[in-house]
Amino acid sequence: MWLALRRLRWARRVAATPLQNCWEQPLPGRHSDWRARSFLVCDGEMSSLDPARGELLSLGWVTIADGAIELASARHQLLASERGVGHSATIHQLTDRDLAGAPAAATAMAALLQAAAGKVLVFHHARLDLAYLNRLSQRLYGAPLLLPVVDTLELEGTRQQRRGHPLPAGALTLQACRARYGLPAHGAHNALLDALATAELLLAQIAHRNNRQSRT
């Protein structure tokens, strides 16, 4: 309900934009069974950890529907860079040459919003990805995304704190969280591979929660 109310504030600004088209799809029911919901699991690679200084360089996403990852929905989208990748290339391995001729950010955002319509967005460490995406959405459409979001990092942090487990540095990285559920190592710092890894983690988290509830 609060998302719908917040959207009213921005409705006039986003008229006739991809963001309005995304908003027109009904929001998932908050208390509906998770298998009745569709999720769009996303990840971005950036040129800086500071959204005020960096750019989105790539986006990856994949859909979870009916409790399963839909591999046919997987997308990896490079974005044109205005400032260059700089030293961030050592992390994500993207170079200025890779991004030469890539679509503009507006094209990538429109594709993401089309895929996100009617779904819950999922990130691992949503704060960073959303900071970039909301900043880009504000620039393109004059409004933040205002989409429902699940953060697998926050889910895992809450689970570990409830169990009284300490959270040392690195305890909530995507790789560390996956390891707790017996998921294999994956190639990190590629937007699509990280999105797929996050999708697997979300399904493992849900399965663990359901198993625990069935025993109580």
C-alpha cells in the first residue's frame, strides 16, 4: 500500500515513460504465498562504490516464477560509459573497449523495467544497486523506481542474528551466504552470474525457512 501511495506523488512526472508502464502492472500481494509471486533477481557492476561519482556499467537479471529460475529470461546488458571504467576494471574485468557501442543507459533501464513489471526485485546488498538505479531513474524519469524489493543479504543477516551468530567482516558476502546453504562457488563480479547466484541463494533461503516452519 505504501508503494502505491508514494507513486501517486510522482505519477505526473513519469507519464508516458517506461517507469509508468512498469507501475501499471499490479503489485504482488504482500501476504501471498511466495510461489505465487514472480521475482526479478538483479545485479549491477559499477565504476565506483560511490553513486555520486560512478556509473552503472552492466546489468544482469533473471526471473524466478513458480518457485523456479527461468534461465530463458536471463539477460546481461552492457551500458555505455561517459567517464570510462577507470580502476574498477580490475574488479569486474570490463574495459572501455567492451563498452564501446553499448546501448545508452536509457535503453538498458527500459529493458529492465519491462522485465520487472509485476515482479519483486531481488538484490544481494540492495542498498548499492538501488542507489545507482534510483539515481538513474531520477535522471531519466524524474522519479525513483518505487518497486518492491527483497535483499538476500538482509535476510541472511537477520537469520544469523536471530541464531546468535557473530557477523565478522565478510560474513554476508554473496559467496559466504551461499556456502552456508551448500551452494557451490561461482564466478563473481559478472552482473548476470551474480544475479543467477543470488537467485539460487534466495531459493535456498526460502526452502530453509519453509523447512523450519514445517517442523514447528
